[in-house]
Amino acid sequence: MWIQKVRLKALAWVAAIALAAVGAISIFAIPAIPVLGVAVAVVAVALNQLGHRLTQPTCYGCGSNLTGQTPGQYGIVCRGCGIINHVDPRRLAGAPKSDHAGPPEGPVST
């Protein structure tokens, strides 16, 4: 499944950046605080780029986009691989819609 590959890639990025930061601190004898700050920023950007694909309803099996498909009782069935995916209905529908646009008109009795 592609989501496990994304998780493994994220773990590899975090480990590689941590090792590079520790290596830079120990080899070049530079102050640790700036190096750790840069390392945290790089990790944040790398994880944001890896997780960007998950902002849309995505199949957990093959990674195809599930936007526009109607969910069934148990979730959305991927047309590519057949896996049933649970997707938050609020992400599919967008913002919640209300029946009225504002407060009631006229006098209100209490």
C-alpha cells in the first residue's frame, strides 16, 4: 500500500535530517541551537510536502483521488483497486450548509 511507503519515507527523512544535524554539530563544532532550528524547519517542510497528497480524499490502497465519488454505507469504494476507504463526509461536502442565511426576520417573542 502506498500509505506505508509515505510513512516510511517520512521516517527516513526525519532520521536522515537528525543524523545530518548531529553530524554537522560534531564535525564542524558549530553551535547546536541554530543547527537544530534549521533541522526542525527542514523536517516540517519535508513532512508537509509528503502529507500534501492526503489533503484530498485519497485511496489508502493505490493513492488515486476519490473526489466526486459518493460514499456508501461503509465508505467509498475505490474504482482502481476495490478497497473500501473511510473518508470524512465533511471533506467531501465542503463547508456545512445551513437552511437559513441569517437571524429570523420580524419580532421575536420570548
